[in-house]
Amino acid sequence: MELGLRIGLWTLIAGGMGALPLAWAIGRWGMGVEIRSFGDGNPGAMNVLRAGGWRWFLPALLLEFLKGAAPIALARWIGGLSGWALVPPALAAPLGHAFTPWLRFRGGKALAVTFGVWCGLTEWRVPMLLGGLFAVTLRLFRAEGQAVRAGMLALNLLLGGAALAGFADISLWAVALGHTLLLFWTHRRSS
């Protein structure tokens, strides 16, 4: 199959998987509650935690993570995509989550999905780096507002992408920049 068609196919798969409101479905059908009526009102895993506790949160988080990791890992291993060809699918998964058509284009903040994408792209190298940077940032700055934490996380994503450039393809910078912009957008109303 021609490269352009493979990129298009894997972008559709990643965006489609990202758009599945799995945490919302766990809340709706598993717990019998509308998770968007909790916390910040988004249909993500954190509101499953708020609505139902750890027992429901862990599967929701895992599913949100997997809908980012699985299509990217499959695009690499089965689809044979690499470098710049992975940029569209890597951006499509969190965009699908943030603007899911299943919930009138009002999706979640895309943190777990983005984490999953980076695992699919780098096999845990960048997520470990980002997790460490984020933990240090929170410890140093003791930020109270979610907006500040989200901003620091987005900055860390960009820094992670820059650090990656030392041992990986430069195309990951484009993914890091796209994810940073998306996370700033999805967290713009956090307080």
C-alpha cells in the first residue's frame, strides 16, 4: 500500500480510537452516573475517579491510555510507519479524544491519551522522562491551580520532545509541539 494511504488509514484509526469516550462509557454503563457532572465536567478518567473511586478509575485510565498507545504502536509495527509519517496519527488520537463527535465535540483533556501516544512512539522512554520532569516541577513550584500544572505539563512535553531529538527522529518535535498546543487548549479553563 502506498505511504500516503497508510498514513491516512492509521490517522483515521488513531483518531477514531481516540474519539471513543471510554471513561464516559465506564461512568455511564458501569457506574450508572454521568461523570461530566463531577469535577471539571469533562468525560475523562479523573472524573471517573471523582465519581466512583479507584476501582473504576484504574480501568478507565488504562483504556484512555491504550486508545493512544495501541494505534501508534500498531502503526509503527504493522503499518510500517516511522518518522514524519507517524506525526498525523500521533496528533489524531488526542485530538479525537478532545473533540469526540460522540459527545458533541466536547471531549476530555487528553492527558492519558497523550501519555499513551508517547509510549507508542518511544516505548516508555519519553513518558518516564516527562513523568520525572512533571513530578519535579510540581514539587519545586507547588502549583495550586490546574491551569499552572497543565501549563507546566505542556512545557514538559515540549522539553521532552526536545530531549528526544538527541536520540530520536526530529519529527517527534512536531508531535511534542502539537501535543503542547492541544494541552494548553484543553486546560485553558482549568483553575
